[in-house]
Amino acid sequence: MSKLDAYDGPILEIDKLSISFFTRLREIPAVMDFSVSVMPGEAVGLVGESGCGKSTVALGVMQDLGKNGRIVGGSIKFKGRDLGQMSAEELRDVRGNEIAMIYQEPMASLNPAMKIGKQLMEVPMIHEGIGEKEAYQRALEVVTDVKLPDPARMLNSYPHQLSGGQQQRIVIAMALMSKPSLLILDEPTTALDVTVEAAVVELVKDLGKKYGTSMLFISHNLGLVLETCDRLCVMYSGEAVERGSIKDVFDDMKHPYTQALFRSIPLPGADKNARPLVAIPGNFPLPHERPRGCNFGPRCDYFEAGRCDAGDVAMEMVPGSERHHTRCVKFQEIDWNAPIAAVAQKEKTKPGRVVLKIENLKKYYEVAANALFGGGTTKVVKANETLSFEARESETLAIVGESGCGKSTFAKVLMGLETATEGQILLDNRNIEQVPIEKRDAGTIADVQMVFQNPFDTLNPSMTVGRQIIRALEVFDIGNSDADRRQRMLELLDLVKLPRAFAERMPRQLSGGQKQRVGIARAFAGGARIVVADEPVSALDVSVQAAVTDLLMEIQRNEKTTLLFISHDLSIVRYLSDRVMVMYLGHVVELGDTEQVFSPPYHPYTEALLSAVPIADTSVQKTHIVLEGDIPSAMNPPPGCPFQTRCRWKSKVPGGLCEKDVPPIRTLAGGHQIKCHLSDEMLESMEPVIKIAAE
């Protein structure tokens, strides 16, 4: 009898749960009046921005709130038994055996000094007392289940010998070793590439069906929740604000926060000029500074003083749908189908003259074959292969591809942090590919600036915000006096829509989105003409992403900047780019304007990338393509076409051409370039990957 047959009520039942953390100064309520249940075999999504209490709920279920955390109200029942009433021994038996958790960062769950096989075998040996031989067989079976190549070799490897995607699969395998009844997944794919994410999500869904496991899936990505879950619960500032089936919440939302979330994400049809995203105004309240009444009140379009802030707002059932609940006093009065208040439409900017021209750029690294001890033979890492493209004034060119495809290497060469192996980079017809950053003049440095992925790493923690921007102005030789530079710094804070008072703040006093704005202000301090934005919004919350993206667009319009936007998030690329360059293993495999790249004919790799992007829209139908295998190593690329080891179209090309020759770049109608051996007829026959169902 499996663990599931014995119990047919809710596997997990959280009822009016409140969790607080106690500091020396005060009690900080992290979760209040939170209820959700998970039925056998059901997947429930928990959605919300960082700081809303999603992970605290998960840690509450695991009874792992640390010294300062306490459940101060309500209960968490697992198969009808209250977890809060269990002894330490009973809890140990339940954790890992019946409830398993998968964390965001796979290495947090793996022991770097222990082989994978041994780590997996430990689980059933400790929890079920089975022998080594049987445990090894089960480990082999589970590693095969999570679709890892050569399972026996995997069991004999150390964690560092695996890629991020493979490590995450091992962590999923470890969680499944004891066939748990409940699997909690806390942002399990955030650190992975979009194609790997698609494969892991597919895997989790299949395994859920195979093992009948119930799942609590924590994510801030609404598209992922749509693809993996049956029901979802939206959280805001420690409370559940809406609960219901995917269809209820996506198509018939009844809470202003849910509506605001959807308006701030780039769904198909959003357009930076005609249909811009709407960012949620204001900031998330701190746990000890929550407003009276509705927590979302100060940021809500429908707020009514005297009603929304009168007292605590309870969850209410939506009439006609007994499993759909919302925490809003006005939900029956709001016209949910009213069109968005007209946002000022922007003129489409016309790209100006060519500012940057890249011709046959190559960047190779020589590394010791035995990297640990040096010496011996050297190998060549081909990070960039013959890149050629140009970028114009006022244009956004997106550079897309998985990690390891050479996007950031190219950015380093452009910035002068590396020099090119071959080819040229022309900035205003001046060659800069061999000029390292220390030899560039202040003008060139100011012209080419970068906004980085993680705003936390780029600010000096011991310097005020104002001082950091003034420091950049000094480097760029801008302003004749300290007073001049101070004035320019205040104008830059205006430019990125931060209050001038922030000049005196330290970075630790800023939220992630505010820090990213300081990074943008610094990049534009010298009147940058080319800004390389390397995944500038991927570390930010959905609602903040919209505001930061909008800000970049606005500054670009006013300053006529050329924006090179490096990203793996194709939804945001589709929304803001004018042209798109797709890279794979150092090669440019496709280049065209956004319309060309997002509609067939595609390069087979672009097709797979588009299919992998989770889209939070129930009317979208996607062709399902899951890429097999991992990206080959740039130290040992495959012969012929770089993509041939993972391409589903390869069999359509006669004579094994894909395995022998690198394809030539072909120019199709309208200057659309594709590097592929497929015939014109085959390319013409391609179907769109993303279709929007007719209303």
C-alpha cells in the first residue's frame, strides 16, 4: 500500500495560519490569517513577490522557522495530523520521508564532498532502513526517471562535475527517493536557463503523475504556475489575497493586486509604444509598517478611504464559485473587464545612424587542459565565433541565448574588459576591439556603459548613493566643480525617478528595484551612447521589472541611446526590442527585427527557445519542444553546425551536412538572417510556435 492510499482527505491543510519573527525590538508578523489546502495528487501554486511570505509558509510546513520564528495562530495539518503537535522524532520521520522540499539553489541541498550515489542512497537507508544494494537500485531508477544521461556515471560523480540543470534534477531525484506524499518546490527553476527550466517543469509534472505526489509550487513566475499547477493562491504582504483554480484566477480575477500583477508582465500583444506595461505604483510595505485595513490599499486603483482601511479584511467566497476566494471589500462593485485607463502612447523612435559596427569578431581563450595544476597541453575555448552585426542610435538590440552561449563574453570585449582575438569593433568608425579599458579615454568609457544583472553586487556598500554617482562623474571628467557635479547627480536621480533625498542614503536602505535605478543613473552619468544591459531585470520582482524596463525605454527615447539588451527572457525581449540576435555556442544563429524572429521561419534553436518560455495567458497555445541534452562545451564544440546535437530538424537535411559543415549565414526577405542548412521549402513550412486562441 502506498503512502497515499491510506488517506483520502487533504494532504496538506493550512488553516488561518499566522507566523511571526521575534527580534529584540518587536514582533514582526510575516504571515497572517493564511489558509490553503492541497488535495491528493494536486499541484497548488503559491505566487507573490519577494518578501510576501511564500517561503515562510513552506518553512512553517517543514516546522523549520529557526530560533526567532513562531507559529502564533492557526494550524498546519498533514494528512489530518497537526504538525505543530508532533514530537521531534515524529517530525523527523515525516520530513524527508513523507514531505520533501526542493530549494531554489541546488547546491544548498548537496554535499560537495560526497558522491551523488551515496547522497541519494542515504535517504531510504535512513528513513526506511533498507539495505545498500536495494538503495543503489532505487537511486539508479530515480536518476533514470529524472532523465539524466548515463545514470551509473551520474551516481559516481561529485556535484561539481554536473551542470546547474543536472544538479537540480539530482535534488529532485533525492526528494523523490522516499516517494513522498507532498513535495514543496521553492522557486526550483529560478537559477536555470529557460530551456532547462522547461525540461525540469515537464519532468516535475510527469513525476507528479507517476508517483501521485501532491505539490506546493512556490514561484513569482505566473507563466510557470499556469503550466504546472491545478490551483493557485496569490499572496501579498503576508496574506493570501486570492485563491482559486488556474482558470478562475487567470480569466476571472477578483483582486486588484492580481489584476495589477498581470498588467505589469509582458504578455503577447504588449507593445512598448502602443500598449505599454503598467507598473504597480508605490512600494511593498515593510512587515512592521503595514497599513490599516487592506495591505494593498495604498497602491490600489480602487482604494476608498473609510472602507478599505476601516478594519481587517477577511477572505470571502466569490458567488457562484465555491473554491474561488478573494480578500477585497469592493470585489463585487469593480468592473473587472473595463479597459486599462489609456496610457499615453509613445511615438515609435526611428533608429538613427550606425553607432556600433561589429565585423567577424572572434574571442578565444587558452586554458590549461589540466586547469587544477596548470602545465601540460592547452585547450582553446571558442567563446565568440565570427560575430557580425551593427547597432544604430535609439535602437534596442536584444542578444538572446542560454548561459554559456557567449553573450557576456561579447559584452566584456565591447567594454574593454577583454580584447578581441580577431575581427573588429567600430565605435563611430574608431576601432576599439584591442583597446583595454585602462587605455581608453574618459570619453570612450563614458560612451559605452553597462547595467548589471545584480544591483547588489555593483554598489559600494560603504558609500552613499549620491557619492557613488558623483564618483562616476569624476571618472568621466564631467562638471567643472564639485557643485556642478552635485547638481548633475541630483538631475540623474530625477532621471531615474528616485527622490533627491536618496542621495544621502546607503545602498542597504534601498530595495532591489531602487538599487537597480542607481545603477542605471550611474551608467547614464556620462551621457552614455551605448548601454549594455546584462539581464538588468531578472533579479527583480515582476512589478518592479515593469517600472525599470519602462524607465530604460524613457531614458533611451530622450537621450537617443543605443541599448544592447542581454537576456534569456523572451517575453521581455519581445516587448522592448527593435531587433533580436540569437546566439548559440558563440555563433549568431539568427538576426532580424523582432517581428521576423518571433514568427516563422525560425532557426531551430529560436523555435525551441520560444517554445520554452512560460506565458501567463490561458488563451496561448504553444508547440511543445523540449531540448534534449545540455549545451556542448565551448572547449569541445561539436563538428558542423553548433546546434546539431540537439536539433529536431537535423534528419530533414540530406547527406549528414549538419554534422560536417558549419552552415552559411543566409539572408531571407527583409534582411532576416539565419545560420542553418535547412532548405527554403523546409523553412517556409514552419508553423508558429505561439498561437493565441481566437476569442
